Amino acid sequence: ADDGAVREILGWRRSPDMVQRLLGTEPADLDTLARITPHVGVAALGPLLDALATAKERKVRARLIDIVAHFGPSVGGEIVARIPGAPWYVQRNLLRLLGMLPELPEGFSIATHAKHPDPRVRHEALRIMLRDRTRRADAIRVALQSPDPPTLRLGIVAASEGCPPAVAPL
């Protein structure tokens, strides 16, 4: 650690540029990426979210989501900023990421996403709403009225864990 050359090499290895290079390989070296991103910090967030938006394979997207989630709540604002105008599948993944954070960023409205035209985006929004006691009854009601089978199942499971009286007739 006292050696200047070692510090320089570690600095080079633990840089946003290295994150870009690792993401640019085929297949992406996700194990190495997961090891260096904590050292790079939030400077790695942009390239990671860019890669998440373009990743073709589900396992790659899942791993990228896990890597980004380890940054914690400080990344919520950047995730939210990328949602508007993004394709549905990117919005779904960004909402999944937000759902992994302990709380939503200040000023972010999840309710608008629960009305999204795509059922997969609505599903992720409802999963987040179910965690919030103040929105849970609304989320169950919307999920139970959904024509989308996975979302309907989500509502049934949530209702079986505690159904608000106003929603019981559904």
C-alpha cells in the first residue's frame, strides 16, 4: 500500500474508464465489475445504468441491478432521472432497482407508474407500492382489478398477507 506504483495501478484499475472497458467486453466480466465498483463509487453509476439499458441477456441485467443496488439510496435520484422517456423494459428495470432501495427518492411519484400502459411496468410499480403502508390498499385494489395474470397474482398474494377491509369485496 505504501508503494506509489501499486497505488497508481490500483487507481487505474478502480476507475470509471475500467468500468467502461469491462462492460464493453463480450461477455462482460461481471465478477470483476462487482469487485471494483465499490472502489470506483458512484462514478461507475452512469456506465452501469447505460449497460443495464442495453443488456440483452436477463442474467446480465439481473447482475447489473444487483451491482447498482449495492450503492444504496444515494443512487435513487440518478435512477429516477433516467425513467422518463425510456423504453418500457428500461423503465421496468429501473423501477426494479428502486424497489431494492430502502426508500424512494424525495419527490418521486410511484403512483404514475402504476398507471403505465405496459403491464410489466405497472407490476413493478405496484410491488413498490405494496411496501408502503399508506399505498398498500390502493396497490392491492389495482392489482386485483388487473387483467394481467402476474399482477393479479401479486394482488392475491398481498391480500392473503393482510387485506384492508375496503378491498375485501374484490
